[in-house]
Amino acid sequence: MVLFSYIVTYNRPKLCPNAIWDADGTTVFNQSLIGYHARGIFVDSNNTLYAVAQDHSEILTLFQNSTIQVLSKRVQLANYTGIIVNIDGEIYLENGTESGRIVKWAKNTNNSMSVAHFPGHCYGLFIDHNNSLYCSMNEKDAVVKMSLNDKTSKIVNVTGTYTDGSGQNQFSGPWGIFVDNNFTLYVADSGNNRIQCFQLGENIGTTIAGNGTPNNLQLKYPTGVVLDADNNLFIADKNNSRIIRVIRDDYQCVVGCDSNSSSTSDKLNNAYALSFDSHGNLFAADEYNHRIQKFTLATNSCGLTATGINCNTSNSSCDLLKPCQNHGTCINTQTDNDCYVCLCATGFNGTHCEFDHRPCKSQTCLGHGDCYEISDSSFVCLCHDGWTGVRCGSMIDFCDNVACLTNDTCRPSLLNYTCCSPPSVRLAMELNSLLHPTKVRRNGEFYISAYIELFCIKSIEAVSQWTIINCTTSCSSAMSLNHPIITTFSEIYIPAKKLEYGIYEVKLTVSSVNIPMVTASVVGNIEIIPTGLMANLISNGTSMITHDSQQNLTLDPGRFSEDPDENEFNSTVSSYK
């Protein structure tokens, strides 16, 4: 198997702690080009700027030589779509005709094709170096992804509960997203005024910016987030109309630092999104000024000095930052824009040797096999017992070609199988049938209990379901079992007067949540019959001895009789003799 490596197209420039950008920005796309809303932008590794002109239904590009081009016309775009471009120059964004439908435009064409259909609008899009496409569903409060390597790939929930909230596993309108080379996910959680960080495989996040972190930083509806080469955050703090840099345990303002929105060249009016070119120049979507601004990196000189009491402690970038990962070697440089360079070990590349292109990684065989490199770009997995597949991702099905006894079901385990018998279920009732049901008076409450014996099923995975079907005319109308009928795993309680006169089928089904085929059911039949009228000529409590020949005695069976099956006696349906 050849292990494909995908080169990312976004820029993460090396920026020294004292880097400064020109205070006055340059407008690269004005309102006549971008339209009324300046939102989605992206700068690729060739320093080509892509911008979504949603009002004009166009995609704009600005090449490094300052040539502006309308790349695609009459493109139906979602209002808040993110935009991302891969190494082949293919553009990904959300189509405006159908929520969550992501389309791809091939380079130098106006033809698009659908590549994904997420269950909600994608306010942020991102492609990691495993070629997985991420979507932040602002209105669904979740982040999902799917692989672009396989047309049959399924959508996977990365994090979020699909409900608005402020918990560490919740969002309130997730917006811009970024995924680093370790597959750590960064999310601009706009409604919660914070930036959340999620490690690979974790759905519980950590707040790394906003709500007092770090150093009392307060964000106001952030909508964009990117990282530089040292994993420092740059945030589009939308409603504060500024760009923030978070470095170590502090933060700095880069653009719009008085938080007052304006249309002057040094201000922003709702900082919607941002992106870097390879030189460290910053591009910002200035939403309500209807423009895209470029802020040029003014100085990025780190300097090589010494510090300490005796001035004998190196203050070089390599010694202070230790930027090279995966055993890369750091070399200090003296150029204006580069403080250092990393010489990478075999199998690694990237600005900080952060990209691992070795065929065998820790999870190549998914923890179920041993990986062996065949060449610089291919590997083979020798699977552990019980596992199979190119990457040892499938458990061997030992039930293949196994014939269990009648009514039994084969259940595979890691190194073996078990033939599972269905549960044994019987009701604690006398034998009955629809023709000879068990008779129950309507004014009496009653329970039906079951004896259940589980064989292959564990009690924790066993589930039961009670149903009651009216069979007075035909067994077709199932009742809704709600209060006051009470059911447990092995018992059903029916209060007095709950069921009308007639014949009923009571059914209990026991099954396994893990093996749906292993199931058993039992049926009992009951008939609800009248209790019988209680005829009273006089009111209960009347003593005959208290009446004499001079007193009137009223005999009124229609008034004083009782029907135990009803709340009151209906005299109109009775006759008297």
C-alpha cells in the first residue's frame, strides 16, 4: 500500500515575538469588486489571494504580481461560506442552492462538482494534510469532517453536541477553524467569545483565548483563527474590529488596536477573517467596510544577542524558541525575515519539520499490527491475531461459514465465536389464547410478570419492549403505553379502568442492542369483562328502622345504584322491573 501525503497550501510564516506590521493597510479588493460583504478569504502557498464576492456571485483572485482576476462567474454561493484551496489549485466552498453542499472548482475552469454534503451550513472550511475536509456548522453547533480520498467516505463528527451551550464540549455558533500538523483543531466559538482547542480524538476542548485567557483577554464574537509557524494564534476579533495575536501566555493587538471601528486605512469595521502569505503579510476581510485589506510585515528581525547576569546565555531564536520538531536541527540566520531555519531528519519536512511523511507512523496499523517500511513511500502491516486488512482495521469474522443450531445466532469475538441462543421468555399467567383469554374485571388493577432467562446476551445489553394490541375485532391497533401504565424490564402494571371492555394481546419482546437477530417474544391474552352492577333501591347508609308510617321512603334504583367499572352510574342504559 502506498501512503499518500498531501502538502498543505496554507501559509504559517515564521514570525519573531517582536514582529510588527504597518499600521496602515492597503486595500486590495474594494467594494466595487468584493460587493457589500467582505467575508471568506484564503491565501495559498503561491501567495495567491482568493476572496468570495458573494453579492456578485464571483470568486476573485489576486496573484503575487498584483494581477486581479475574476476566476469564476455566476457562482451560487452560501452567505457565510468559508473558502479553501488545495495544492492543485482546486477551490472548495459551499454552494448557495443547498445547505451544506460543498463543491469543488478545478483550476482554470468554470466547472464545479459536488464533493460533500454536510448536514448544515459550513461557515468555516479547512483541509488538513491527510486530505480531510472539515466543516464548522455554525447553526448546528458542531464541527464535522470527511476524507476526500474516498468517494464513499462517511461524515464524522469531530466535536460538538448539536446543541447550543458553553460547556467544553459545546459551541455557540462555531465559525472559523484551523487544523495543525498534529491534527489539533482550533475553533472560533463566536457566541461564547472564545477560541477552543481540541486534541486529536478528543471532543472535550480547552479555552486558549478569550474569557480572561490569557492575561484577561476578552474577545467579542471571534470569527477567524489561524496559526503561525510557532503555533501562535492570530484571531479575527470580529465585533471588536481588531486582529489579535496570542503568544505564549500573553496577547498583542496587531490591527485596530483601539477597538473603535472606522473606515480609515488603519482601522477595521468587523474583522471577519484573516490569512497570511508566505512573507508574513496579513490579509483581513474588513466586512462592513466592504474591502479586503493587506497589512505588510514591517519588521521581523529577531536579532542574535545574549542575556543573563554575565551575558553568557544565548538569546538566539534557536535557543529561545526551540522551534524544530521531530529531531530537526535549528540553524540561526541573520536575514531580515528569517530568524532561523530547520534542517529536517529523513522522512520529515515543513518549516519546523512538522510534517511526517514516513510510511510507518504510530497509528498506521491502527494499534492492531506492526508496521514495516518497504520503501520511502510504502509500508506493510503484519496484523495481530484476530485482525485483518491493509491497515489491520477489521476484526476477523470467525462466524463466516459457521452454521449454528436452528434459532441460534453466531456472535464473533476477538479470536473465536459463540453460537447465541435466544432468550427464554414466559409470562406468569395461566395458559390462554385469543379464544380462551384470561378474564380480568375492569375495576381491578393487575400486573403481568415475566420469567426471562438470558443465555448469550449480557444483562447490560438486553432490552425489553411491552406492547398491548386491541384484538376485540382484529389484532391491528397497538396502544400507546404511557402514564398510568408502567412497564419495567420484566413487568407491566395496568391500573383499574385503563382498558375498555374487550380482548387484548399483551406481548413482551426481549432482544440485544448489540445483536439484533438474537430476540425472543411471548404473548398473553386477556379479556376485560364487566364487574357487575350493584343495585341499590335507597341511598347507601339509609336505615329502614328510622322510617315509620308517617315518613316518605324514596325507592330510586336509577339514582342510588352503582357501576364499579365507571366513575358514576348511567341510569339511562338500565331498565327496572
